[in-house]
Amino acid sequence: MVTGKSLLLTTLRIGFFISGVLLLSVQASATTGLANQLKNHPSAYLALHGNDPVAWQDWSEAVLQKAKRENKLIFISSGYYSCHWCHVMQRESFSSKEVAELLHQLAIPVKIDRELQPALDSWLIDFTEKTAGQAGWPLNVFLTPDGYPLVGMTYLPKQNFSELLVQLNQRWKDEEQEFRKIALAAFQSMQPTPQTHSGKPPETGMDRIIAQLLVKQAMEYADEIAGGFGDQNKFPMSPQLSSLLEMQASFPNQQLENFLKLTLDQMARLGLRDHVGGGFFRYTVDPAWDIPHFEKMLYDNAQLAAIYLQASRVFKNDDYLQVALDTIDFVLSEMSHDGPGYIASLSAVDDKNVEGGYYLWQMDELGKLLDEKELQLVSEIWGAKGSPYLEAGHHVKYTMTITQAASAMGLPAKSAEAIFTSAKKKLFEARQTRVLPADPKILAAWNGLFLHSISQVALHTGENRYQQAAQKLYALLATEFWDGTQLYRSLDKAKTGGRVSLEDYAYVSRGIVSWARASGDKQAWQHARAIALAGLKRFHNQNGWQLSESLVIPYNARELVLADATMPSPSATLLRVLLDIAVEQGDRMLKQQVMSMTDIDAAETVSAPLWYGTHIALIHQALK
């Protein structure tokens, strides 16, 4: 069996330490017999590659068959529209005829939108993390003609990518059989250890035990100085925060409370959040929450709105409630569609291909937009002074409160509030004249997450505008995405395609349950039940869960419990939906079924609880 370490060594052996001179000796490739299939594709990301000289193919069984016939590798490149480095690699490498020729010699090239193929992308991410030590987008993986993964990587500059293609082409010719063995071993090593359902429901008190394990591991990874987890770039890690807040509400822990408050305050105050237009960015590239990677995703903002609402209840803090409301308002305003759905993302790069350009400010620009007092106050509060630390300008964040700045300037607090409000309005209006590309596709799962959040906010505030927006989104999901027997992944189901996955069934049914609670709509409970049970039937059997019914590649392993990732575990989410429905409808048989499927003794739950927090929260809810 090949371990992650030995796979990493294999990846390094393939390497790309080759003289550029070798590129001169490569002959132009013969015709591939393929044409680029992505021109005018409804997916904005795939359409971006529609004029590439690379003969991009849609992912299908036909690709595997062609690779086997021609004994070529398969190259799958996955990305998404709002990803900065995806755009960079498209311009540098995939727009190059020379790179296209090299790639065609070696492989059948496939381009996927990770938001339309979430299960396949997840599997490729898992492989690349285990072999290269890290993964992200653009994600580029070579597979053998049989569909086994050989080597994966993220962004490479054109020269490095070209050198890799040259060397891999020669090595495939010389060492094909060895590479096939390596890839098969890597594939086998990724198969989860077979387990079977115990069928035993959790016993009273077990939730407290695993909650303690969750908190213990969380504090081992916690950054108790800056907040968040780890000491490099910082992601919100929303599923973990939500699970920890739930544990804090039931089993109060002072150390955990301090950490959660610190993390929530840092995310709301510093660079992860857009303080002019609202909403959160995907992550920061530094450990201090200062400099964001500037794309905004619907799934992040949906989850963070729910988390801040949850935190406002746990800690009785109205400031957290305001963050939740501001985030919901941002989505309603900036991510709305012609219809009731909400778009996938806003790009990290502006229309001039400047990363963060839409959000950044030069000092002379601020000086023209603001009067003297406004500029002085903004400079104090947001630290926008002197030369910006980013080339394109200052990214604003709170370095002090308005009250502190007013005191430093000798202003009454109310005057400072009015001046600051005026300055923010001017900056927002100026920013509205800028152009920020967006990915307009409407995804079922992500809109389900937002329905969950806005329904909770509607219930909490009683405000009619939230009620109306939630009702319209519920109607969209229950009619346009659901045909009575199955869900569709995207709104343009006939054109955009995409493969529906377990997460669609889990998050849509969860959103509808939240709407049913907020509205008292009995029909919504029935919709949620039908969707959740359909998801259970499609993606679960006695051997466990799978994210997709088919990845095309020969991978059909199932797992007893699925981990949290950037979004909550879809298996735990679906079971919690079914538990809520069973309790609401007094369905004892359904509740018994859910209890027997919690798999309290699954090894992953106790060995890596931080990555299974949603599952632990499910068990806690089941024992209430």
C-alpha cells in the first residue's frame, strides 16, 4: 500500500526541474481529433476557456474510452469563475498554443467547473492534498487511462507547467507500467477502510463525552492570540464554529467562550469582512485576518450569517446580530438574480484583472472623495494612512472603534458617527461605479444554505422583507429545482448541467425545514421530507454514504460518516433534517431510523472530532 508520504515522493520524482532547452526539441503534436467543447458554455467559468487552443472536453465516460484507445493520460483541470489564480493560469498557460500542443501530445484535456461537479472535485482535492501536501484551485490532476490519479498540483507558472508536460510525456513513454502501478496504489490507498453500521443508537451522556473531545481538539488547533485555526492563512471554518457554538450553549466552557468571541470579533472587525459594501471574503492569506483573497462566495456568506445569529443567541450579543443582518442584506443586495435565486460568487479580480481592485483605495482617491474631517476619521478608524500595503491600494479594516477615534480627534461621539456614516456612503457610491465580474449560476445547495440563514433571521426579527425573500427562495427551490422526484444541481438544468450530489439534497432540505419553522407552512414540511428521503435513497445504503452516484472514474467507495469541509457534512446535515422532521411530525419509526444511523462509534468521530463537528452536533440533538 502506498502511503501519503511515498506518494509525495513520487510526485517530487515526476517534478519539473528541466532545462527550458528541452522545449525546443518537442515537435508539434498531431491533430487530436478533438475540438474545444466549451465555447459559449452556460457556465461562466467554462465559457472563459471556450476560446483556448486546448481542446477541452466535458467530463464523461467517452473521455475514459478515448484515453484507453489512445493510451493517453487524462488531464482534469478544475476551477471556478471567481478564483484569481484560475484566471491567471488561463491567461498564461491555457491560452498558449505551445502549451496546448504539449498537453495534446500527453493527455485528453478535461475542464470542469468545481461548482457543477462538487463530488469529483472533492475527490481530486483529497488526492492532491494527500500527495502534494496541499490543494486548491486551479486544481490540475493527471490520471491514467483507467481513471487512476497519478499526480496533482495547483497553479504553476507557464514555464514550470510546460516543463512538467515535457518530462511527464517522456516518463509516461519510458515508465508507463511503473506509473500505472503507482496510480493504482494511490487509488487503492484513498479507499476508506470498510466499516458497517452498528445500528446502535447513542446512549445518554455520550454526547457530552464526544463534545469534550471536540472542544479539546479544537483548542489544540486554536490560535488563541489572533483567533481562528492554524498559524498560516485563515479560513472561517464555518462548520467547526457552528458546532462549537452549539456545544458551548449546552456545555459552557470559559476557554472555548473566549476563543469563539475572539474569532468572531476578528473576522467581523478585520480584513475578512468588506466594511464598505458588506459580506465576507473567502479567507485571508495571512494569519492575522488582514489581507483577504478577495472573492466572495454565497456559501460563505450564508453560513456566516447563520453563525453570527447563533452567536448572538449564545452570548446574548446584539453586535453579532447586526453582523448577521448586514451579511444577509449584502446577499440580498449584491448577489441577487433576475429571479428569486442568488448567484454563486463575486470575482476576486475586477474588470481590469486586478486582484481586489474593486475593493481597494489609493490615498489620493480618498482625498478626492472625502472632506477633511471624513478623511481624517476614516484614516484613524480603518488605518488608511500613508502608502498602502497592497500595490492596488488600501484594504480597509477596523484598527480602532469610532468612539476611540472620536476621542483621539476631540469630537463628540455622535458627530463622529454622523461623519463616519457620510464617509462610508460616499465610498460605497464611488465603488458602485466600478465593475466587478460575477458568476451568475444559481446552485441548489448554496441557495439551500442561504434559505436556512434568511429563514432563521426572518423568524428572529419578524421583519417582513426577510419573510418575503425567504418565501420566494423556498418557492424556487421547491418548484424549479425539485420536480417531485429529484433535485437539479443548477437552475439552468438543461444547459449548464452539473451533477447533482448529496449536498444538494442535504442543504436544500435543511433550508426548507428552516423556512417551515419560520412560516408554519405545513406543505414546506412535506417538501423537506420528500427531498430528504429521496437523498437518503440515492446516496446511502448499508455500506454508508457517497457524495455522488457516479464520478465516471472507477471509484464507488462509501463512508459511514462524511467529514465537514468548507460546508457542513452533508450526511450529518441530511440526518438532522430527518430527525427534525420526525420530531415535528411525531414519526417514531423515522426517528428510530435516524438514531440507528448516527454511528456513534465510527472511528473518525472520536479520532478527529474537529472534522466531524456537524456529526457530533447531530448526536447531541438526537439525545436531547
